[in-house]
Amino acid sequence: MKPVEIKKDIYWVGVVDWDLRYFHGPSYTTHRGTTYNSYLILDDQVTLVDTVYAPFAGELLERIKKVVDPARIENIVVNHIETDHSGALPEVMKAAPGARIYCTAKAREGLIKHYGGAEWDYRVVKTGQELSTGRRTLSFIEAPMLHWPDSMFTYIREEALLLPNDAFGQHLATSGRFDDQVDNFILMEEAAKYYANILYPLSGLVAKKLKEVEGLNIPIEMIAPSHGVIWRTDPGQIIEAYRRWSGGEWKEKALVVYDTMWGSTETMARYITEGLSAGGVETRLYKLSASDHSDIYKELLETRLLVVGSSTIHRQFISTLSPFLDGLIGLKPLNRLGAAFGAYGWSRGAVKGIEERLAAAGIQLAQESLEILWVPDGKERERCFQWGLALAGLVKEAKA
């Protein structure tokens, strides 16, 4: 793939990773691959903003060479030190040994720890500081914990171009580089999944940063993140989505997630789902052992109610629930209601364990949990339906 000019004399020189299927270990599935975006600015001082994952360093340098000799790079902006963005930095520094590195103080510490580059020429920056490259001015905005302590944004004033690294990104490999070159449904689905699995627990900081950037009164005509496609048609679409997600806004939706041993809890789940649906609440049903947890977290991003069920085994819920519930505790979704259910035999315990995990995730229990001994009979199936119907009423009531 050739370099792509995204603005006059500003080029995408990144890499498309079509084969990536897991990110941050197995906890986040990337069914559609990803990109590692790097941006080259031709000016009096040639500047590179972010690099790529180390295995693709050669591809990055080859792409840069199609625009300019890498030895001419005078400035390298490191918005974030995570290795998918900084891994190729040592190879770039070999090609441009005199380049100055612009980054936050935390980033400098991290780069030295990762790569041993203590001898590199670092220029530590803070919010409000600028770099003139000639015809352009790069302004830096610190963004600690979005999503690492070292993170920052770079804004090019003359182009109204925001380079926010991981913010506003998506894990999405495509042949097109811009939002208008991909299906918008897929784009927003992957943007939501990205937010839910990476930025969800940082929503308070996201909301604060959005207000801070808004207070700067800077025009933003294009957002070029470091994963996925570039927002050029309507960058306001993703900004507004981040505002909703970071504010904990939700729709009248419910998720029922469960696992089962011999089918009793599954029967309960299906009747509960029917009750929720009958109550006018859009509902999705997931069997955890057959589902992708990171996809469920994405669904939860705009869902009011999470209903979790399990059979009891060894006085506890089935082990397949543990990674899902542990992840939920880490994500700490905002303004969500929860409920627990399950079948049991010679002892209880699953429902109590689910209740404890939901509480640890900051999810408020909407109503008393539902437990059924052995196999639900006709009356108990109706009880499950009515339990779901009552939950639907609580969702509707909360919206009102």
C-alpha cells in the first residue's frame, strides 16, 4: 500500500495488520484486524507522529522512503509509548539518528525503560507547548490515563487536525483510510467495541478531557487516530459518541448472559428473555461459553440492564463466568442495573456469587434474584417470564 496524503503534505505511512485477532492478550478479540497509524509531515522540519508495532518497522520505513529520505526526519512525536505505537521507534532512530523526540515526561521514562534510548534527544512537553515545523504549528495536549499515564494528543492548528493516538480509534483493517470509505455501521460498531474494552473504566477522565478540549475552542476538521480509519467526513460523530459513552448514557436495552450444566439455567434464561421482550425492552441473549466477552462488553456500552445467570457447582457459579465477571469489575460500567438468576440442586451459591461480582463492578441490583431447584416446571417457567417482565418495567421506569 502506498502512502496516503490525508492533508496537503501530511501522509499516512502506517501499517494495516489484517491478521490480528487478539489485542491486550486474549481478552479483546479483533475479528476485523487493525491498523497501526503513523503520520509524516513534510515541512521545513520533517516530522513523524507516532510509529508502528515493531514487526512492521521495515514496512513503515519503506513507506516513508516513498515520500522522503527517513534521514531527513528532524522531529518524532510520541503520543503514547505502548509498543504497538512505539515498537518501531528504535529502527526509526537508526534511520534518523539526529531526530528530536517530543513526548511527555512519563513517556520519556517509559521509552528509556522499553528501549534503553537514554542517549536520544528528548524534548519533554506539557499541555500548551508548541512546536513550529515551518508552515505548521503542533500543539500538545497531555492526556494522562487515556489510556496510559504517558498519553498526549497533538493538534496541528493550520490544518484543524487532531492526532489523538488511541482516542477515537478502532481495531479495523480496511483498504480505505477514511471514514467515508467504509461501512458506517461497521465503523461505529468497532469504535464502540474499542471504547468498551479499553476506555470504559476511564470514562470520567474521558468526559473531563472532552470538556477541556471543547474549552480550547479549537476547530477540528479531521481526527487521525493511531488505530483504524481517519475521521474526515464528520469527526463530530465520534466526538458525540464519546460524550454519550463517557457520560454513561443508555438505551432501553437488556443483556441476558448465562451458562448452564444440564439446561435448566438455559431454560430460565430463555423465559426471562421472553419476559423482557414482552415488556418492550430490546434484549439479547448470550451463552457465555459460546460467546465473545469483548463483544458483550461492547453491547453493554448502551444497555441499561445486565442479567447474569448460572447453575451452581461446588457452591459457586460455573467457572466460565469468572473471566467475564472479572472483566466487568475492571471496566466498571456506569449507571447500569443488574440481576442474577440460576438453577441449583443439592446446594446454592451461584446466585450469591454473581450478586457479589455485580456489586463489585458498581452495578446496582434491580430486584431480588431468582433461583429454582433442579428443573423449572410449567409454573416456574411462568415465574421466569414474569420476573423478566418485572425487570422490563424497571428499565422503562428508570428511563421515564
